[in-house]
Amino acid sequence: MSALKIKKGASSHSVYDLRDSHSQVESSHTLAVIVDNEAGALARVIGLFSGRGYNIDSLTVAEVDHKGHLSRITVVTRGTESVIDQIKAQLGRIVPVHEVKDLTVEGTPVERELALLKVAGTGDKRVEALRLADIFRANVVDSTLESFVFEITGPSAKIDAFADLMRPLGLMEVARTGVAALSRGV
Amino acid sequence: MARQMTGAKMVLQALKDHDVDTVFGYPGGAVLPIYDEIFQQNDIRHILVRHEQAAIHMAEGYARSTGKPGVALVTSGPGATNAVTGLTDALMDSIPLIVFSGQVATFMVGTDGFQEADTVGITRPCTKHNWLVKDTEKLAETIHQAFHIATSGRPGPVLIDLPKDVQFATGTYREAKAARVDHYQPQVKGDIEAITRLVELMETAERPVFYTGGGVINSGPGASQLLRELVDGTGFPITSTLMGLGAYPASGKSWLGMLGMHGLYEANLAMHGCDLMINLGARFDDRITGRTSDFSPKSTKVHVDIDASSINKIIHVDLPIIGDIGHVLEDALKIWKARGRKTNAAAVAKWWAKIDTWKKVNCLAYTGSEKTIKPQYALERLEALTKDRDRYITTEVGQHQMWAAQYLGFEDPNRWMTSGGLGTMGYGFPASIGVQIAHPDSLVINVAGEASWLMNMQEMGTATQFRTPVKQFILNNERLGMVRQWQELLHGERYSSSWSESLPDFVKLAESFGWKGMIVSDPADLDDAIMEMINHDGPVLFDCLVEKHENCFPMIPSGKPHNEMLLSADAEAFKGGGALV
């Protein structure tokens, strides 16, 4: 088989090696996906991301229109522009999906996340935790003599920053809702 | 008119309302109420298969050859899981199917009941959409929606999972026009501005090429007619993917043959060298593009597709048009005619002169033999002896499939049924039965390899029972030919598990099912044998012993661009500028 000029046994000629190596810059996009509130709708969206190898940084879902049986899924994802376009097109062809909005291309969206943080400690650490909570406008929603549960809302970065500060002060557990987002203006 | 009836009866009623005449299926505990209803009526014919995978492939064959959706019925658990390969095949090739699966009763769901499987979970990624119907009141509307979704936009398979208690319970049957299908309405009309831009590009292009795919077939026979009008009007060359063969006739003057990994030399070089590529309903599959970074580097690319997610998925295009091929072609023709039917005729003539030099290479040439039957020769003879008949061809997957695509000519759409996207060995035989059920008086031939064919050979009983005179034309090289070819070319001739050991005596096998069995090994006997096969009124198993180590050329080695394709074993001489034998 000298006719082929391919080294025998060479695996570098695999058909699986077709991906464009010129990958561009990845960016984060917040997508709002309006779906019928029916069994399996969320699984279809999640299955699409895992099946096609897309990233999910954050995902939230809840019914937003009870009468219309519509839910809003907010997905924060990362990818090159062509991957993001592909994600939107793939989401758009899921049958129960009514609309896919890319909030990031419509301008910086309003993004909020809610988190609950359990911080255990006594003495100075406890006082410091409470002082920082005040600065971050976090509310105390549960308290014992050795612990607080703080409630904080804001952009994800603010919650990250608050959690980082709480870590040396006795952070035990964090529960986060994921990002809810709306575009600005009308 | 709303009527009260059981869920099982609703299934039959809805099928009748959607003009379904045939259901391919296999009974089991969870679908007994539906089978009871099938027993008590005569409008819908049930074809009892021998394995559920075959039921889906038969429904696919039926659908592809008629343009109507195929319908299958399977039981819960293993019945549904056996259907998965067929569903995936139909999804990849955009074939409209409605599949009903039985399910354990709603109060049993989630208890690991007997023959319970999470069918909607398992089939979610391999259907266009699926439903678990928990309430008989919603069943009729779900079935109507299923037909709408399977057949509109980019077609595909859908599945309805039916718990047994929902089949037994009584509910209200509402007719199809009462069903809510409003929000799933894919765009069929293309953007007129974009179509006008396409016409402008066509008017000035110097080296244009049409690259068509299965989307033209799926758009209906009207789209193929419009395509022929546009191609013949402009005089532009046209090539097609495996899935699109027949949309433009193989005898047409602008036909270049199939493109892609085993496509024709002239087709691939035209794609590589064109300055305007007009993709109609194809999806830049990796078997078409080769190395994407070198794919048709100098062309302006136009892509017409009904599925927005196909646009820019693999290849970035300059002009995307989202819409149904038939509608877009109609508008394009109208605009092109209104603007005076212009093309850059002088440049296109030069382009054709260039293409003609590529054609002279005669890329399908092969070394003949008087001793053994070359598979290419077998297909050339099959073509010569059957092309003027009312003929449908199905194939399995592998070398024989590529040779069939190269050496058989298709004059019309819906005449060629092959597993393209998924590449399902075992597809062709059941598909041929499905085609024959839809076209009882036509000649239906499955071009097969012996290894693929064995994967669904149990359907011999189905063919006998339902008197389908399908012809199984097996190119028997006692090898998994395409696997062997890749091992020869790319894995140092280490033939790991790629031969067919312990094959049956196909003649005796055929006779044991009441078929006619034939074996041919001498090229001199081939014509008479093929005629005997065609003229036999019943199913025939044709064991054609062919050259064992024949390779399928031309071939673009994977990961290579179009202009580095190989022609038979003499490829090196050609690359050096020498003449080809």
C-alpha cells in the first residue's frame, strides 16, 4: 500500500482529528430559554449541553407564567462565538422551547444570585463575620450561639467575594441559586 | 367530533385519521390492548417483525420510499430499547417516524416493574421529541402533535410512550384539526433578500457548483423538479451527498456524481476548486468535508437549510438561507427568471472544460477479472439489467454501500434508501421489506455485504410471511470489507476481527425459510443469475462471491482535503502526473 504515502499504523490520520485548531477566544454568555413547563423539558436542555459537550457554569429554572405553563431557564455558558451561536440554534430546535434570548449580546444584563452561607465560630471571628455581612448587606436569617446563616443577593462575583472572606471565619456550607437575569431597559 | 373511547382504540382511530395504512411492530404485555384493537379492524395492516430494530428500519424504508411518515409499535422495556438504534438512525437521516411504545401502568412507573424501562429518558436524545402520556384525555392530541412534529420542519422520529392503564382507560377522542400545534411552526419561506443575493452570485459565478443533500428529498418531489429546472437552466454542475442521490437524475447532463470520502474525483475537485458553492439541504458532514481547514478554500458558500442549527455548525458560510428547499428554490427560480436568466456562460463553459479533464481520469475504473467477480462489476451488471425497471434500492453499510452509490444511477428521488448519518449495519434488509410493503409490485433490491446482512437476518421470516419478494443481493467477500480496508491502509495490515468466520450456507438458509437461494462465483454466470433473481416471484437470497480484498476507491483518507484524494491502487502514478489505467 505504498500508493498511499501514509505510514502504516499511523493513527494521526484518524477521522476524529478534524477539529479546527484555530479556536478563538471564549466568552461567557447568559441565555434565557423560555420553555413549556412540562415533564422532561429541563432534561432536554441539560441533555443537549452534556450530549454536545457544551459548558454550563450556572443554571436556574422556575415557572414564570403559571397560566401559560411557561418556565424560564437561565443558563450561563462559555464558548467561542461560533459555539455560542450553535448552542442557541440547538436550543431553538428543541420542540418545547419557545424562545432563546442571549442576554449578553443585548447588552450587559441585570444578573442576580441568592446564596445562603453557614458560618460557625465564636469570639472575634464571629464579630468579624457579622461586620463583613453588614458591609455586603447580607442578612442574618438564622443564628445560634456558635453560628450564623447569612442570606446574600447580588452578582455572582459579589457572592464569590463574600464567600472568600467568610472561609477563614468558619464557613461551613454554601447554597447558591444560580444566576437569574433580565435584560436592561425595554 | 369528540367521541368517548379507550386509549387503545384512540391509537387506531388517530392512525386512520392520519391515513396510515401500515404499522410495523411486535406485541408484548404492555401493548396488548392496542394489539386487541388491531385484531378487530381491517383498515390498518400490521406487519409482524422478528426484532424491534427491524420494525423501525422497515418504517424508515416505508417512509423514505413514500414520503409519508412510517409508523411502528413496540412493547415496553426490551421492545423499546431494541428500537433505539432505529430511532437514532432516523434522527441522523431526518426520517419522519411515529413510534408507539408500551409502558407499565402509571402506578407502576418507577418501581422497576417487569419490562419497565425509562423509555422517554432513553429515547430523549434519539428522537426529535417524545412523550409519556399519563392521561387518556391527552392521548389524541398528543398523537396529532406527534404527526405534526415528525413531518414538519426538519423531519425526524418521535416516540409516544403509552402506559398500559392509559390504553385501557376511556377518554375523549378529538380530531386532528382540534390539536394545538401552534408554537411548533418552522420557517419554510426563505428570506427574499438573501435569495436575491444568491441569484446575484449565480449570475456572476465563474466556477459554480450545486452541492445537494437529503434535504431536497425530504422537501418532496416538487423540490427535485425545481432543482432540475434550476440546474438545467443555469447549466451549473451538480453533485450530491449519499443522502441526496436521485434528486437530480444520474443521467442528467450536469451530474458529477456523488461527492465525499468515496465520492467521484470530478465531484470532489469541483467542490475544492469552485468559486460559488450552493449547498441545498446538506450539512457539511465530516465524510463530505475532509479536513475542514482546507475545505473548498476559495469559494463563496451559500447554505440553504430548514434547520438553523445546521448553519455554521461545521463550515462557516457567507450566505445562510433558512427555509424549506422547495420554497427557496421556487423563489430563486422566480427571481432568476425575472432578472433575465443570466449566468456568466463563458466562464462556466471554461469551468466545464476543466471538469471534463477531471472526468477523463475515469476515477471509477477498476481492474477487471475473468476469474472472480469484482464487486464493481457485479454492480455494473446489476445496474445494466435493472435500471429501466420500476426499481428501489436499499443498502447495508460498508464498501458495498459506497460501490452501490458509485455504480448505480438514480433518476428519481425516494428510490434510494441507505443509512447515511448513523451508518447502521443491518439497516438494508428490513428497510427493503418496508419499501416492498409500500410498493408491492416494484423491484426492491437490497445491495448488501454478508456481514451487515447477518445483523438482521431474522427478518427472513417476515419477508416470507408477508410475501414480500425482496431481492437480497449480497456481495460476499467473507470480510468486513470497509473495516478491512482501513486496517490495510491505516493499521499496518493487521486484520483484527475483520473477517466473516463460520458463514452459513446462504442457499440452504434461504430454502429453510421458503426463499430462493442462489450462489454465483463465475463472472460469466452473473448476468443470467441476476435475471433469474429478478424474474423469481418471491424473495431471493443472492450469494454473490466476490473478490475478497478489493478496496473501495476513490477515497479521501480521513483528515485530508478534497484535492488529495486517492484513485485505486494507481493513485501514486496519478499524483506524479502520469496517466491512469
